[in-house]
Amino acid sequence: MDVNNIAFDHKISAHCENGVSSNLMDFYGLKLSEPMVFGIGAGLFFTFLPFIKLNGAPVTSFRPMPGWIFSRVSKSLGVKIKTQKFSRSPEKAMNELNTKLSQGIPVGMVVGVYHLTYFPAPLRFHFNAHNIVAYGRKNGSYLVSDPTMENPKWISAEDLKRVRFAKGTYKPNGKMYYVTDVPKDYDLSKAVKKSIKHAAMMMTKAPGPFVGISGIKLLSKSIRKWPAKHNKKKAARYLGSVIRMQEEIGTGGAGFRFLYAAFLQESAELLKSQELLQLSVKMTEVGDLWREFAINAARVVKNRPQNNESYDSVADNLLIIASLEKTIFEQLYKLKL
């Protein structure tokens, strides 16, 4: 049965999971901006995992695991959701999607980017944590809201099945999720306060050397070693991967800091907190430094350095960023809201 009349409001966003979460909540009457979704979902995160390779380079991530933002937002606001995976049955996955659409339920999905037919070819790469929403079906194709696109897109059933069961690292296995119940009211202030403490804790107090401020410092230390440890081409590929994870996959390092600054600004108004407003300004400044790091690192990768830029100098940039973020998040953690 064709389904093409779910009144779903597609809105573009900076990051796919933020946009999917905001748009799904909006469908059920919960009006949350993308920065508010990102903040409540404790989306600001950092991890460097040198022992895991993605596309031939160590994993650098500026976000929590796919699905965690949506899950945290839902839990904080009392929204009930259901998540399903279909590791061995693509047909069952598509049938279940069809069932939910026929019930008028928009469905979030995790897909691989490489075979997304509506994506411009230069932007397709092997990344299996992209989020979209299906909300219509007609003539063997599905109407999807991809919040990184300006307008909704149609995709064939075969192509949708292919990206839902993309191969490689972090296979999505047909993962889909949707809302099952929404509370009549919710405590946004409580959700904001809890999420700020959680993000601050993860950035400053997570155990081990790989997460948060410790992870940024470890990345800095590793970057210094890459030229001597690896050949020129491999060192450049590793540093280029950091830039790509930061600036091309989602919004990454700089963009996420700007989003979080907007969340803190919105939260400052909600909670009547001058301290949050001041920390919002400082977070914006850190975002500028992350962007500067990416520009400097890109020139090093392309072997076009300026002002004595090198692997050491971009590693120094990261240590400055780590120090400033440590101060901000320690203040957020101690803040009485």
C-alpha cells in the first residue's frame, strides 16, 4: 500500500541525528531547536582510538555513538521510543518499515552514506552512521527526510535496502527507530541541567586516556609522532582523516562547539543564568580555534605550510584547545543551576 500523506515537516540541520531527533519530536508536538536537542542529548564529545582504523586511519570522533543523542533526548523528556535491528533479514526490515508507515508513523533509520543515490558523488564515502527519516512510500520508492539536504528526497526500495544494510565498519543492520508515546508535559529545565553535568563529566572525568580532554591530548601526542613513525603519505592520510572527521562527517569539532554554544545561550535564557551565557561565549571562541586547527592542519597535509606550520604546531594547537575546554567544562560541572 502506498503511503505518501504523513504530515511530516522536513527541516534542514547542521547534523543528521540532531535534525532527525528535532524533526521527529516536532512531529509529536515537542518544539525543540537543533542546539537544544544536541545539548540535551549530550552530543558534545571527543574520543581518539588509535587502535581502531576507519578508512585506513585511526578513529577520531567528535560525537557519541550513533543513536545516543536521540535516546538521551527521549529519556530526558519522558518520550518512549522503540529501536529495532534486523541483522539477518533485509526483507523483514523493509516489511516492518512499511507497516509503521501504513500506521502513519515516521521512522528514523541509520544508513550508510556511500550508496545514497541522492548524495552528491564527492560527498559519498564509507560511513555507516547517517540518520534519515522515512515518512512516505509510492510506486516502489520511499520519501525520506535527510536533514542535511535542503528538500525531501525519493529513494528506491532497492537502494534504501542497500544503505540500510551497508557493509563495513559499524554496519547499521537495518536499524530503525520511532516514537511510541509522548508525555503531556515535560520538565525542560531539569533535562538541560542534567545534560550539562553529563557532558561536562564525560569531557573531564571519563576514565582512560581516550575520551574527552584526555583524548584531545592523546591525539596531540600522536600527531607529533606520525611524521617519524610513518612515511609522508601515511602521516598525511592520518592527519587528513582527523580533519575529515571534524569538518565533513556531521559538523564535528568546530561545528559542534558552535552548536553547544548556542545550546548554552538558549539554556542561559531558560534558567536565567549569566554564567551559562558567559560560558557560551567562551565555547564559541573554542569553536574558532578548532576551525583554525583544521585550516592549519590542511595546509600541512597539502604540504603548503605557512608561518612554520608543521605536525608539531598543529599538535600545539590541540593542547591550547584542550586547556580551554578543560576550564569551560570544569566550570560547567561545578555550576549550581
